[in-house]
Amino acid sequence: MDEHKHTEHTHTAHTPEAPKTLDPHAGHDHSGHHMPPTQPVAAGPKPEKHAAHDHDGAQEHEPKPAASHGHEQDEQHVAHDMSGHSAAGHAGHHEQMVADYRKRFWIVLLLTIPVTLLSPMIMMLFGYHFDFPGANFIVFGLSSVIFFYGGKPFLEGAWEEWKSKSLGMMMLISLAIVSAYIYSTFTAFFIEGSDFYFELATLILIMLLGHWIEMKSQMGASKALEELIKLMPKEAHRLDAVGNVEEVSIEALVPGERILVKPGEKIPLDGKIYEGLSTVDESMLTGESVPVEKQPGMQAIGGSINGSGVLKLTVEKVGNETYLAQVINMVQDAQKQKSKSQGLADKAAGWLFYIAVIAGALTFLYWIFAADLAFALERMVTVLVIACPHALGLAVPLVNAVSTSIAARNGLLIRNRTQFEEARTVDRIVFDKTGTLTEGNFGVTDILPAAGVSEKELLTLAYSAESQSEHPIAKGIVRKGEADAIALLPVTDFQNLTGQGLQVTVDGMQIAVVSPGTMDERGVAYDKETFAGLAQQGKTVVFVLKEGLLQGIIASADIIRSSSHEVVAALKEQGIEAIMLTGDNSRAAHYVGDQLELAQVFSEVLPAEKSKHITALKAGNKKVAMVGDGVNDAPALAEADLGIAIGAGTDVAIETADVILVDSNPKDVLTIITLSKATYRKMVENLIWAVGYNVIAIPLAAGVLANQGLVITPAIGAAVMSISTIICAVNARLLKID
């Protein structure tokens, strides 16, 4: 996620937790003084609980982006139609593809059985004879259905590879099945020779199985656009010139119009607040839960949730100009670039395609002169068919299926196999701060009692007073009190001191928990050097007063995950740079960076700049991974060579990532790298088994030893391919990680 600036905190309007603004620097005073008092706003939450404290100089909030993963969509349409109509047919696209491969596999399997039984090679191998009038026509008919129906995905894929000029598996498969089908048709009706119907049927069957396994080993289709659309309300309260409220569709709004946002409602579109005071929950956009105080002149993002106050906005952006629409475009641009990459199997298949074409052409040219047309055709087709071994279609999918299972057992969900393969080559890993390297929850870091006051006494007063609040800083103090088994004192007369803090009566004593600015305003002396040191570390500081006398200081901060130290140290041992990229203020960011000894720290980064930083870090052919959890991390996750999402993050960030850490533990990043290396090693081993025999089989198929009476027949080729397939299957099951 992204972060906030913390230095001090005060208590304000009652509200559920909230998050950030388009300008992460807007509305926060970092000088250590409280925000000027503003008019109280109508409507509030539950009277018993007092939710948001003001954060003078506290957390900066930046919105986060979203993405679509794997299935591109018309950007103009998606960005413009944020009301729920776009991306409607894409949610089940991946599932439909899996179902399609499954259906084609079973149908082809049924048709392959009679083709196999009527194959001369199988009859000879098992010593039986089965022939009847019209058998050729039946085999031809069944094989034609297998070719056109079962082979359709590969033929279409080959055409796409041809258009994109990135020949791979689909082109190699198509070359083999087209050659086998055309040649077999000629041998069945026009020329003498052995047909390849059995090879055609089994090749298509095996490849369908391989692609089915591959599709099943990946997560379902991306729903990022749908998640974004859920953030947007469909209607808004438009204000006319005299202040009357009219319910309208957000599509009817234009820039310059005024709208009313009631407590608890989603803000319909991006705009500027011109009246009202409230806190706004932008956690669905940022992945963070810290409230953002909103007042006139500040920006509001469409899709964020208003707190307890009434806000009036002037609409500034609609359609393609809105923040969320821009996020979609940014992510899609990055996705398009990433989608051009090819997996290991595709690269191997691409090379085999060229080898097969050249070897087939040379074979034909030689035998057309050395023998006759029929023999030349048979040798050429044998080369083309053998060059696409059955095992190649299963070599990588089988390894992927096993690695996916291992990943799931270790808390990893792999969405993009190709990018996962690249994890082994990562040079730099960029971490978001809040919720990634840190827990995303405020915790008490320092308890500094005044002279004559014990830590327990100070914590008891603060714990009792803050137990009435729902603010994240208050929750941190409450958690500390509960962890230390502090007994709560009776609390009455809760008062929210707008822009200053809170005041209560605890066990008959007047207790105030206030900000440094309030201390200055009241003329209460405190150790400014101690405060400055805490503030320099990016900590939020509150002062506890009893009957106007200082009882002590309590500092809070976003707690660094215990596993973060281990992760950074382990990455250093592997020669991988650990970098932090955050929207938080420089002091808080560098404090965490120093504690973890990170290689680089980028702070106060706006959402739109995150992907630019990732691009810059990729300079010099460096492989960069990004770990994040908020909407505004999405473009960076998409731009990175490997996007890793924290499982507890926003749905949009998760939908954008290549790998998801289900347990939200940064330590699992190390497992990704280890598993990627082990998976790649098995893939290479399987590809060697799958295609290695071609070194011998292709020359023999071409007839280099024909004069010595040694010519590889389709039957021998099929037998060798079967053995290779079995070896690949067994080897894949041996994949393990330490």
C-alpha cells in the first residue's frame, strides 16, 4: 500500500477508518502544529465510539491503481464506462478456455481410439489384423474431425504467433499436424506411402492435454476491472443553483457541476470539496486504513467512502479523466508490454520450428533427386512430424502443475507462469512500505513517562482514554494496553477537541491526549528535543495530560514486520537489491529503510510516479520485481518484470499481480525465488529429454543412413516419443524445494 506521514495526532470527527488523497501532501501540516479549527459537520457516527483523530503532520495518503491481467480490453470503453457495463463478459474467460480444452480433449480421445485400432503401425506392433471395406474413409473422416476440431486452437494460435512475429509452440504443433494431415490424405487416396493419422491424432490429443493441464495450473481470469467498477456508485446527489438535491446517474454529470455526498456514501467522481468537514476512507483505493481529514479546497477521489460529515464537491473529472480510469490505462499499457514475453517452452518450440523447416526442406531437396517424389515426401513429412515430439507438449505443463501444487502448499498463488519463470533472474526487489515491509497497523514504539510517573501509570491513563476511540493510533494504544493486561479505568465525559485531540474524565480525573501543536498552544512545557527525535523517525507523538499537567509522551508508528529483516538479509546474500518505494514522508520512510538496511529508499512518491520508478530501475537490463498491496501499486506491479501482491491487500492489486502471497508474509518472496529456480531447472531437464532425441531422430528420419538400411519409420518415432513422454512425467514429479 502506500503510506502516510506521521508525526503527531489529534482527535476529530467521528468516523470509520479512512485513507488518502490524490495529492498525498494535501491537507497535512508537517510543522508539528495542529490544523486550524473548522466548523463541526452535521451527522456523526455512533455516540459511544469516537472514531477519527486528527493527524497533524500525520500520514500522507495516496490513491492506488488497478489493473486487468492477461485479457486486454478496449481502453477507451473500459475507462469511460465505470458504471458497471464494461468488462462484463471477461470474468469467466479463463474458465471458459479451460472448459474448452477439456471438452476438446475428451472428444478427441474418443475419436483417437478407433484411429489407433485401425493404424497399420499398431496392428503390426500388437500382431493383429483388422480391415474392412471403407476403413480408409472412416479413418480419414475421424482424423479430419480431430484435425479441424481438436487442432483448431493450435492453428489459430499459430496464426497469432505469425502475426506477432513470435513463433513458438503453436506454430511448431501446427507445422506437424498440417504436414501429417495433408500427407496422410494423399497416401490414403492418391499416392503410395504410410499415413500419419495415428501420429496426427495422438499429437493433437497430447497437446490438448498439455494445454489443459497448463491452464488449470494457473489462477482464474482477472477480475480487476470488475473490482474497480465495484468502487464506483451509479448515482449521485446533484445540487442545483439554489441548493435543491436531484438524484442523477453519474454518467449525466459534467465538470463544474456540484454534488452532495452524505455520511457513509461513496464519492461518485473526482472533485474538489468546497464545503464541509469530514474524514474520507480511501482504503479501497490505497489498501490503507488511516483516515484522511478533508476540508474545503482539498481533492476527493471517486470511489472513496465519506465518513461522518456532509461534503459538497465541485465535479472536476468524469469518464476517461477520472483517477480510476487513468489507473486502468496505465496498467493496461504495462500489461501489453509484459504480454509480449515468451515462456521457456515457447522459445524452445520456436527454435525447433526453424530447425524442422530447414531440415525438412533439405531432406526433400536431397531425396527428390536421389530417389523419387513419394520417398522425398515421406522423408520430409517424417522429419516435420518427429520434430514436434509429444513430450514437448507435456514437458513444461507437467512441471508447472507440480510447481503450482508446491507453491499452493507454501502460501503462493501463481497467476502468470511466464513471469514466475523470470523470478530466478531478479536483480532488484522493490517493496511497498505500509502493509508490506510493515504490518500496516500502528503500534506503540515509545512510552516516555514524566518524572514521578511510571510507564504503567502513563499507559493506563492513555489506554483508558483512547478506549473510546476507533482511530488507528488509538487502536495501537489499546492493543498495547491489552497486551500488557492493563486494567481499564472508568471513562466519562468524552470530548472531541477539533484539531487538537481528545479530553475525557478517567476515574474522576480530567485526562487529555493531545498533539504537540496543542501543547504549544496551551503553553505546556515538554522536551522538544525528545519530540524532535521521535518525529525525525516518522513517529506519531501524543502527550498525555492529567489535570493540565504533563504525564508523559507516547509515540506510535507502523510496526516493521519481524520477517522483513530476515527477507532483506537473505536477499543481500543472494546479491539481490532490496528497495523501498513509498508515498510516505521522507522521515518515516528512511527510518524504516535504515532499520532494514535497504539498498535504496524512494519516498513521497505519487501513485502515477510509481511505475516510472520501476521503469527507471529496469535500466541496464535489470530484472525488477515489485511487492505491493494497494490500488496505487497496481501500475507498478504490472510494469515490473514480476508483480507480487500481498494477499491481505486490495482486490485490484491482487488481480494485477503475477504471484500472490496468500499468507501476506514478505518472507514468501524468498520461496518464490527458490521455487522459480527449481522449476526452471526441471523445465530444462524435461526439455532436454523432450527434444534431445531429435539430435538422433531427425537425421535418421531424413535418411542419412538409408544406404545402410537404417531409416526411422513413424512407428519407431512414436515409440521413442512415448518413452520421452514417460521420462518427462516421472522427472516432473521429482520437483522439490528445500
